[in-house]
Amino acid sequence: MIDKELQDYVAKKNSWNKVFDRNYKTLCLTSAVDRQKIANIIDSELSPENLTCDGELPRTHIAHRYKQLTKVAKQLKALDPTVKFYEYA
């Protein structure tokens, strides 16, 4: 069973990417390739520069984003233990 937070995260990414690219191929949690792409996106968002918006976000917002992203990363790792993360240990 796929957790709701992970499903919501992927749906949000797909909807935002469709806005900017009409030919965007939606990410799907049933595809191993797409699961690694999702892991790469989460890794990118967890990098210090992106997580803090280059230090512009307040600490409470950073903590909330970090908690949300690590929760989704944990759910993705539980769904597919073969995905690789670098920012999320």
C-alpha cells in the first residue's frame, strides 16, 4: 500500500511540472525508473540551498519542509528499498 503523503507529493510534482511543460511525462510510483526520479527530486529539495531557499526561509518553515520531505523519502524507501538517496540517509 502506498502512503497518502507520498501519493500527494507525486501528484503535486506532476501537476506543477505539467504547468511548465505540456509534454511532461507524469511520474508514476509503479515504475522503478520513476521511483528513482522521485528520489532524485526529493534529494534535490533536501539540499541545504534548496531546503532553506538560500537562507531566506524562517527556521519554522525549514523545519516543516524538512519533516515533510524526510517523511516522503522514508515512505518511498519503504516502497522500494533499491532507490538511492544522497541527502536523505
